[in-house]
Amino acid sequence: MSSSIVPSTLPAPKTRRRRPAGEVVLGVDTHRDAHVASVLSMTGAVLATDEFPATAAGYRALLKWARKS
């Protein structure tokens, strides 16, 4: 009998944060009412994920969050 390991595709918990060692990538999944942003290392590891309202204040909060991540 053989078995295979399937990598998880679940998003990282919101509380997970690690300090990046170098360049990172910011990805944003846009929606009508909210945007979900993730910061990834250059190797693809999820460093942080959070959700922001799709408003002017939400955009400002997303940028502030991304600069600290």
C-alpha cells in the first residue's frame, strides 16, 4: 500500500508573524467589501496574513500593516 503527502493549501493563521530576512512579496486578494493581504518570503513562505475593509481607511491600514510586516 502506498501513501502520498499532500501539502496544505490552508491560509496561515492571522496571528502568525515572522520577521523577513530580506525582500518580501505583498499579495492582495481584492473583493468588493474587503481585501485579504499576505506577505510572503521570496521562497513562498507565508509570513503574515490579514483582512482589511475595501474603504479609504482600509487601504491606509493595509499599507501601514504591510510596511510593518
